[in-house]
Amino acid sequence: MEHSISDRNTRVAILAMYIAMAVVLHWMESFIPRPAPFIRLGLANIFTLCAIYLFGGWWGLVVVLSRVLVASLISGSILTPGFILSITGGTVAGIVMWLMPKKWFSLVGVSVAGAASHISTQLIVASYLIVKHTTLLNLIPLFILISILTGILNGYLAGLVLSVSGSYNDVQKFR
């Protein structure tokens, strides 16, 4: 029996797999040395992008929120400043990527917008809720430049995941 991507059971299985892989990548990424605080590759967002392109923005948000919650529960960082930064940055990035018109922007373009909005949100939240000083906002241009690079990488990798999984033809419908 062949299953289509619109089959409910297939969709649930793929989303569960995306959440699990996003949690694993999030955890693995913690072992990569960081040149500065806040700088991560954001590899877990590959699966948020895949969910948005295959199933729509709502399901992309489900992936990002589930990933943040599960990873925080596993690491014991629930309700810490890192959790707050992750949940706010991920939510805003998910919404931005959801709302980006897919007929005008490529997968990489959507990923770059998500990465830039993610780090900008984190810096804004950190400056007002954690550091309580606005000088942190001066870092936004530098971090946006870095997020362009990570967004390109993650968009490219999301395209590879979608093409290897045989779902790339489904993605083409959105363009």
C-alpha cells in the first residue's frame, strides 16, 4: 500500500521524525565550539523548513516548539534564559518563514530570513529581559551577517533533505 504525503499517518510519522532529528541535531550542535555567545549553526531549523515546505507553516511551528521543549526538558534548561531565547527566536523565525511568499523566495531565501529574524529576536529579548541594557542591540548587524551564512547553509541542507526523501517535487508546487 502506497502512502502519499497527504495521508494523515504518513504526515504524523514524518513530523515526529523531523522533531526527533531536530532534537538530536540541537543536542549535537552543543558540542561544536562557539566563537561567541549566541552563535550557533541552527541545524535543527533544517527540519522546521522541511515541515513548512511540505505541510505548511503551522506544522513548522509545531516542529520548532516541540524541538525547543523536548531539548530543554532533556538538557534540564526549561524556563532558563536560554530556553526563553530559544522559544522566542524559534517562534518568530517560524512565523517569518511561514509568511514568506514561497513563489518569490527560494528555500535558501526563506531560511536566511528565518535565521536573521531568529537572532534579531534573541538579541532583542536578551537586551530587554536578561541584560536589561540596549547596547546588546548594537550587535544585530554583525549577527545578521553571520545569520546570512548559516541561513544559506541550512536552506541548502533542507533542500538536500527534501530531495533525498523524494519530497522535492512536492516542494516545487510552492514555487
